[in-house]
Amino acid sequence: MTGSALLSPVDVRRLAAELGVRPTKKLGQNFVHDPNTVRRIATTAGLTPDDVVLEVGPGLGSLTLALLPECASVVAVEIDPVLADRLPGTVADRAPELADRLRVVLGDAMRVTAAQLGAEPTALVANLPYNVAVPVVLHLLAELPSLRTVLVMVQAEVADRMAAPPGSKVYGVPSVKIAWYAEARRVATVSRTVFWPVPNVDSALVLLTRRASPVGVDRDAVFAAVDAAFAQRRKTLRAALSDWAGSPPAAEAVLVAAGVDPSLRGEQLSVGDFVRIAQAFARPQ
């Protein structure tokens, strides 16, 4: 079976030294240097030989090398030009038979478009910077309807928010917006010791499985209601949605029309509840 020679901790530091690269907080860089961890991620992703994988922030290539044997191709989006330029060479050195499966796109994953990728990725697998994890996932789910699954490694606290159910203490805007696109589950915890430099927190893997988005309602209209409901978490929906609806009585009328108790709070509602609220708001009262 064709495979890759994965990067060891020594390899990671040698490559970084060769490139004059030091991981930066600005870019949220923490390089994975443990071969067992990247194997675990590649296995957990459940890839097939037909999958086209999108990897965000490949860095020095640790995860890229683990993904290439598991799929048809990898499109790697890297914002750092030095790292983007070096990645094909690393793959050619350590997995020469798989080098033609890699395409590197220099760009910002927060803004990348389907046209720039030159492919229709079916899976997103990435070690995401903590500070942009949720916006990146939401942007890519919206931009790339071809994505069927997402497996991302993020800060453990972010993972909990992404996969939180209604009523949970950490349920919020990210939870609802991700639920618009997919079912989310936290599937594993990852020790901070597998990173260089070692972050101050542990990480976790979150698996998202795409499902059909609600029909008959505009996504932006639903997300506007979600943002309004969580802008003032301690307030009831009647109060929290008053500016959005035009007044407290208007908010109450919309909620009643949607079959939602105006005395509830945003964290108690599912994405389906917010869909009904947006639909009710769009109808003449």
C-alpha cells in the first residue's frame, strides 16, 4: 500500500529551522508533531478513496502526509507563503508516489472561494487556529455545498460550543449556526503535548455530518434572529428580540405566531425554533 513517511518531532523542528519559521500567535500556529495523532485524525475522518479533502492551515505538512494515502486528493489552503511554498517539496520527499494528489492554494481560509480551490471538496479535515475556528468552518460550509463531512481539531472549549445541544451552558450562536448545516459531535480529546509549541489548553476533535438545510426560509434571516437572541443572553426572547422585531409587542407577536414561548431565552431554542421565528417574522402579522 502506498503511504507516507510521517513527520516526527525532530523532523518538525528541523523543517521549521530550515525555513526560519517560528510558530506565531498572530496566525494561531501550533504545529502537530506526533505521528500517532495525525494517524488518528486521518482514521477518524472516515475517508474513502474517492474523497477530495480540503485541509486548512497544513503548516509543515504533518497532517497532510497522513491524509494523502486515504483519499483521492488533498487541496491545502495555507496563508503563510513560506509554508505554502515548501509543502509540495515535503510531500515529494516523504511520499513521492502521492505527490500528484496534492494541490496547494495560497490564501486565507476565511475568504477562499470554490473557484480558487479548483475542486469540489467532499471532506474538510484540519487542525484549525483557535481564534478563527468557528468562522472558518461556517464560511466553508456556506461556500462549499460539496462538503459532506468535517473533522476539525480545535480548542476543547470551542469544540464543546460547536457541538452543544439546546439548554447547555455553552450553547450559543456557534452551536445554532453550525446546526443549520450539520449534526456536530465531539468525538475525541487531544492532549496539548502533541503540539509545538505546547498551548495552554487541550484540544478536541469535532465531527460534523452535513444534513439538508431548512427550506422555505432565508439563512441570513434565521442567523439575524439567532444573533439578536444571544446578544443579551439573560433576557427573555420577548426583550432580546425587541429591536430586531421593532418593539417588544412585535417580538411577542412573532414568537407566538412561531409557536415559541416569549418568556424563554435563546439558549433554550433549537435551530428549528429559530427557523419558525424567521418564517413568522417574514409573514405579515
